[in-house]
Amino acid sequence: MVLKTEETKRLGIFFVYDENGIIDDYIIVLLNALRKHMSKIFVVCNGILSATGREKLNQVSDEILVRSNTGFDGWAYKEGIEHIGWYELNKYDELIMFNHTIMGPVNSFDDMFEYMDRQDIDFWGITKHHKIDFNPFTANGYDYVPEHIQSHFLCVRKSMFMDRSFVEYWEKFPEINTYLDAIAKHEVIFTKKFADMGFKWKTYVETDDIEYMNAFPLMYMTLELVKNRKCPIFKRRMFFQDYADVLANTMGNTAKEFFDYLVEYEKYNVNLIWDNILRTCNQEDFVRCLNLRYILSSTCSDSGKLKAALQKRKIALVMHLYFEDLISDMCQYASYMPEETDIYVTTNTEEKKKIIEREFSERLYNKKLEVRVIENRGRDVSSALVGVKDIIFEYDYVCFMHDKKTDHLKPGTVGSGFAYKCFENIIYNRHFVNNVICLFEENPRLGILSPPAPNHANLFGGLGNEWGENYNTTKELLEKLNITVPLNRDKTVIAPYGSVYWFRPISFKKLYDFNWKYSDFPEEPLDNDGTISHAIERIRPLVVQAEGYYPALLMSDIYAEIECTNLDYYARTFNKKISAMFGSSYHHVQLDRLSQCKVDMDDKNRIISEYHKIKGEKYELELKALETMQYVEGLNKQIEELQMQTNLKYQIKKNLKRLFGKKD
């Protein structure tokens, strides 16, 4: 069926779900771009819809249906069709079913519709998923995944949607309870089912020539499809998907590469992406997918960019100094800041204040130096939140540092190594600092920069276990500050674990809005984990995310050499041992095998425990049986004695009768 472009009537059924009923602006942009091509847009919302969300959708749609959050997109489409009715549907030439999992446009929808209208087909889509020789979706009955149109944008023409087979498809639409069901029972099966009936189909973006590269090109070859094949949309999930899937299909470059392309060529307003993923996604996921680990040069910087930044931005360095023997070293780090930087130093005694003022004044040439004596309670955390709270929001970018010894780590070189990692990745030298300032300028949604978490010596055990004893206290603190952000005990936060960091003060607003006092912090001596200070350490990037900014990791190019060497060593030595056990395979496969080992060991321990339990019960039964036998034997002896007594009485009685001649 070929459509007449000037007369075509299209009905769009758009499915959307958000657990809080919020409609982000990327959805409005998408619907606005498609509005001109559709005679009617009918929105089906699963779950709830906020008043603001409804108000937004009313501006770009004709009707809204809010239904229960069941059946994913398949049942939303089904209920939308049934609500409209088959008689009303007959008035349209094309039915378009699409959903919130895509973003766009990045290329013209006009070109797409103009081209597809000329195709003699019965149904079509923007992109396809190619055939896979195995099938993880067993619910559809195939032993492979057939090639299929992806259901995020599926168009059906009247030649097909008024056919009885299409009506029956929705009348008999199966129950869908899981995400895998949604894929297996609708997306995967739809194309093959109707193609086998003789209905003709195609996709706007042709990818058959690169099928050998990847079965899911929209996800793993996004830049190729958008840049060279006029694809108008991209998948929202590419910015936060499971990183095991990323590394099973790519070397980890896809999302960042595509995001940078959008920025460089202004193909899409990336703030629409940030607004959505910062609100809905765990930061570990999007930091990984977007490779938010900045490695900055320590050998060169752009003086022109720095000068432009310093003309319009105010920079501050805040230091908390406690150890007198480290004052000189910290002054050296302070000397790497631009001379336009205002410096604030907090300490706990007047004597140290005088030493700091003398040392810093003699060696530095900054316009402003202020040393404050604060209460010795809360250490560096209270210094930042109480000691300098009054001046923080006067600045655009702030670097916070404190002297660090970490004496509880043994040997002492382990603690000094932790401090080295913090300092060298925050203020390495002048060039590095200049590049940090320019980085904030170039990334307006960047909120906080932290050095990578320590992983040497016994700190290796914290890698992947950064919550320590602090998950519940951090969660309670979030509630106390009325901050809502995705949180998961199994996923880490991108935090400055040594409390040394750069930040954009406006992104810390929710943290500073709380009226912190020195009394909020425990008195010395402090525990090494589980305190309010440790919770604040982890809450910083969550506050940043809640304010609409993102956290990132920061390294100097010199230190990155060390970090890469260490991580390479860890990965290789672990893989060598695991491969010796299981053979070589994907990273995620090896993890699954290790998990299975744990399950097997758990089963073994459970069986042993049950064996001992049963053995114990058997012993108790045997003991009771023995006791019963002994009791019975005792009864038998009593019976024998009674019988003997009875026989004796009988013999006596018989003899008496015989002697005295008495009869019975």
C-alpha cells in the first residue's frame, strides 16, 4: 500500500511510563516534531500522571488515557486501540505505535515520512533488530530471535490494521508480566507473525549491510546510523544500560562518542538528556556509559581560555589544616592555583593560624587570604559546611582540600599513598588546575570532580564496596535533607572518598540549605567508618545529581599512568586465576560462573548443615529407641518376676490342698 502524502491521515498512539508520573521535556520535543505528521496523537500513560505532566501533554496531544501499570507497551497499545475503537480507526490510513524509550529528532522526520509514504508496504519501522541464532526469550517459542522491527516506533497501514488477522492479534494478545515477556511476546514476534502471513514490511534505516557487525545497530552503532544513515532517533537507554552488555558488544565508546557528536554538531539539545537521566538513573550507570572520567594534562593549558574564564568567574580554594607538619606541603599545593583565586584556610588554634598566615603570605601572591579558627569538631567536613558556609555561594568554582594522614592505615606508606592519590588528582600543578577550571566552563552540567577511589593495599577490599557501613546512614540523611535521587546498595556513588574535591557551589545548594552546626558532628575520637561525616562524604554527588548536575572522576595524566597500571594488574591476575578454573570467556560470563560457585558452596554448606541436623535427629531417635528398649526390658523382667511369684503362690496353694485335703 502506497500512501498519498498530501492526503494521509495518521493516528499516533504514544506510550509513556514514569514511576512518578513526570513528563520530561524530551518527550514534548519528540511529540512536537511528530505532530505535523499525525492527524491525532493519543497518549497512553501507564501508572500515574502528575498534574504538570498532564498539562505538558495536553499541549502536544489530543487525548490522554491513564491506565494501570501492567503489560508494558504492548498492553498500552492494545488498550489504546480498543479505546479508540476499530470503527474510528478505519478513518486513518496509518497507525503509528511509539514510545518514550527513544529520543529525537536528530535527523528530519520530514524526510523519513516522505520516503516511506512512497513504499508499497503494509507495515514499517525506523530500525530493525537482526536475527540472532540463539533465543534468550523462550516465551515466543522460537529457538532463535528472528529479525524484527523494534517496537519503539512501529507503523501499520490500513491494508493491514483492518485485516481480521490484526484484530485477532490484539484480541488474543498474551499476558505480559516481565520486561523479557514484553520483548518476546510483542516486539520479536510481531514482525515474523505478519510477514509469514504475506504482509510486506521494511525499515527506514537500512542496516542489512552491517548486520555482521551487530544485531542491534541502533544501540551499538548509533553514530553510524545517525551520521551516515539519516536515523532520526536514538535510544535513551544507551546512556545508562548495564555495562556488562556494553562490554559484551563494544569496547565502551558508543555512548560517549555519540554524545560528543551531538554536542559538537548541535544535533540535539543534550540538556534534554541530562534532565532525564539525572532524575531517573543511578549515577554509577551513566558515569560508566558516558565515560565521565576526565584525564587532564599537566604539561600544557590554554591561557586564552583560562583568562576568559577568570574574567567572568570567581574561584576559591578552601583548605582545612590540622597537622602543623603538613602546612608547608599544603601551601605548595595552594601555589598552583591562579593568583586571582581567593584562599580560605580553617584550623583549630590561634597558634596554627599565625603559622599558616606567615607561611602562605610569604609564598603566595593571591589577592585574598583569610585564615579562620573553627571548632575542632567535624574536622574537614564541618570546615566546609559550617566554617566557610557564609562565603561559598560567592564563587562559581571551589576547590576543597584538607591535610590528610590516615594514620589508622598500616604501614604508613598505605595512608600516605591515599593522600597522594587525593592531592595529585585535584591540584597537581598550574597547568592541571587551569585545565580543571576550563573543564567546568566547557561542561555547564558538571557539578563535582573527585579523585578515583583508593584501591591499593588493604584498600583494595573497598573497590566495589564503597558503601562500607554507610548506606543506611546516607539514605537517612537524604530523607532528612528531603532529597530524592535513585539509590541502590549494589551500586556505588561517584564520591570523593578522601573528602578532597572540586565543585560548583550552586550544585551543593540542597546540602548547604540545611543549617549545619558543629554539634551535628561527633566529638573526637571519631570512628573510622559509619559516622555522619562518612555519610556526608557519600551524599555530595547525590546532592549534585538532585540539583540537576552530574558527578565525574578526575585524574592528572601522570597519575592516570599509575591507575591504568594498577587496574591492568588487578584485571589480569584475577582473570588468569578464573580462566584457569573455567577457561576463557566474557567478563560477565566469568562473573556468572563465580556466582554459581558461590551458589554451589552455599548449597554444599546447606546440605552439610541439614545432614548434621538429620544426623542429630537420627541420634535422638536412636537414643529414644534405646531408652524404650531398656524400659521394655525392665517391664519384661517385672513380668517374669510376677510370673515367678504367681507360680510360687500356685505351688504353695496346691501343696496346701494336698496336705489338708481341701477341694476347690
